[in-house]
Amino acid sequence: MKQRVFFLSALVLFLLSKIEVVGQIDSHTIGITIPAVTMLRIAPTASKNITMNFTSPSTAGDPIVAPSNNTSLYLQYSSIMTAPATGRKISVQASALVAGLTIAVTAATPSTSNLQGAVGTGSTISSLGTTAADIITGITSCATGTGSSDGSNLTYSIATTSASAYQNLRSGTSSITVTYTLADN
């Protein structure tokens, strides 16, 4: 009987060693779509038109007084690059010039906590013209945020072009459209 138990035990162990556990593997794919994005706005959108008025001198012989700088507007933008693009920029241009005046605009580099990605570097255009000039460069995929002080703060200043160009000034109101464009380099 002991031999039989021993033989059966040995047989069971032999058979167990020959049994293979077959594993199963399965998989699936996840499709991910990221849209190309190129969006730009001037904020606050409700009051993005600004007025910059010169004032009359208080004493005869003095020149007109330039308006204070305006810092009330922000450029807010979202960008998702499309391959093989390497970068984007924002350019600015005016619809017209006013004789005797220089309009300067500075776009500050965005620096709020709502930033995502590479928002680029702002610069100053010392004399805004009717030809587009790059004002923010080095943009890739990013978002500047949509809060009241998110994005690139714009500073506008207006001055007389020069003492000799002062003769070209004329009274009246001029309306100039300033256009910003976000595009691939």
C-alpha cells in the first residue's frame, strides 16, 4: 500500500510538472486627436477701443500735451502647432498714419500663473506703421489665459514725431485700426 501511495504521489507530481498555464493577452488602441488652434483676441472685448487725446497748452507758445500711456488692453491667444511648423509670431500694423505723430506699442511678455506652454517674448514697436511688424515671437503651443489681466499687456504711447514734423499736425479726430495677426513663422 505504501508503494501504491508513493507511486500515485510520484505520478501526480510528474503530471503537475507537465501542465503549463497558458496566459492570455489582449490589447486595444486609443485614438487621440489634437486640433490645430490659432486664436487671438484683444481683451477686455467689451471696451477694446481706446481714446488718446492731446490737450491744449495752458500757455501761449507751449506745444500740445501728449496723452498718458494707455495700458488697458491685453492680447490673449491660444496656439496648437501643426507639424512641421516650428513657431509662431504675432505681428501688428496700423490702417493709417497721422502726420506729425508717432504711435508706439509695447507687448509685454505674458507672465501670469494661468500660462501654459511657450507664449513667446514680447517687444516694442517704436513707430507703428502700415506694414506688419513682429511684436511677439517664439510662440509654440500655448494658452495665455482669459482672466482680466491674462495675456500680453499692451502699452500704447503717442508723441509728436519731431520738432520739425510738428508743422504737419492738424486739428480733428483720426480713427486708426490696429490689427494683430497670429501666424506661423
